[in-house]
Amino acid sequence: MALALIDSLGLDGCSMRRIGQELGVEAMALYHHFKSKGELLDAVQELLIGEIEMPDPASAPPIERIRRSMRSYRQIAVRHPRAFTLLAARRFNTPRAFDIYEQLLLMYAECGLAPQQQAWWFRLMGGFVNGAGMAYVASIEHIPEPTKLQLQHAPQTIALPHVAAVAPFLRIEGLDAAFEFGLDVLLGALARGGDAAPQ
């Protein structure tokens, strides 16, 4: 119910009172299940995390499994643009989230990375995919109080030569290609032994 409310109304529209109304119970009844709204949001975050594809270790080499996981993670922004900020801006802090950490870190370990490098690559890839997801959310104007995006709707009104030249490639239609380019760059470096990470 909470995720459905966030999908339709955004995070601000998901209050304990509103959830109670939708369920036909008093808001206080929800506190028998969640001690706070923070715990409720952690539970919603776990629902979203459950949508990340985590391929079986025997199914493909680690680089390909990382690629599939990162693609599926970004797709959560497409399916749940109003809820994606729970992944991008809220720290993971639950057993299910740590299980995802464990599976991803195993993939980096299989690439031959030491624990410190695993941590750096985990942060690097997470920052990239979260940024790509938030770029999608902003581009479809699902952020709170959006203003009309000049790059998307009226790039000809921007009188700056370099911005004008790249504007066609910064439109929402180009986000998938930009994401795949960035993923190729990062995974290419990882396939070379993680040499983008300093020793």
C-alpha cells in the first residue's frame, strides 16, 4: 500500500494517516507493525530492492552479472520514479539490503578485487547507477515542483554554442544510450583488473 501511494502521490503523500485511511484503520494501528515512519520507509525500500536482478553465480561471469544487476537497478527508477529516491538517498540498513550488498561484493571479489577495492567499486558503481536513475526521474519531471525543462522542450532558446550542440543528446530519449556508455566504460575498467582504482 505504501509503495502504491508513493508511486501515485510521491513521498510527501505517504503518511501513516493516509495509509491508515486507505486500509480502513486508524494510523495508530500501523505502529503495531512499524515503530516509526522511518521503519515503514525501510520496508518500502526493501520492496524496491527485491526488484533488483541478482543473477545466480553459475549463470554468467561476474562482469556480466554486475551489468545485469546494474541495469535492473536503474529500471526501478523507470517503474517507480517517485519512490526511487528511497534507494538513491536513503542508506540501506536492513538484513535484505545487506544481503544485496553481500551478493554484489561477491561479484567484485570474483573479479579479483581486494576488500578495499571492492568497497571503492561498490561506491563507484552505486553512485553512477543512482545518478543515472535520478537523471531519469528529473528528466521526466517527476521531481517535486518541476519547471519546464529547456533542454527537453525548447533547446533552441539556449544561446550557448556547446550546450546547443549537445542538447539533442541530453534529451530524455538519449538517457538509455548514455547509461549504457557509462556502464561500458566502468565495466571495461573493471574487466582490466579494476585498474581505475588506485592501489
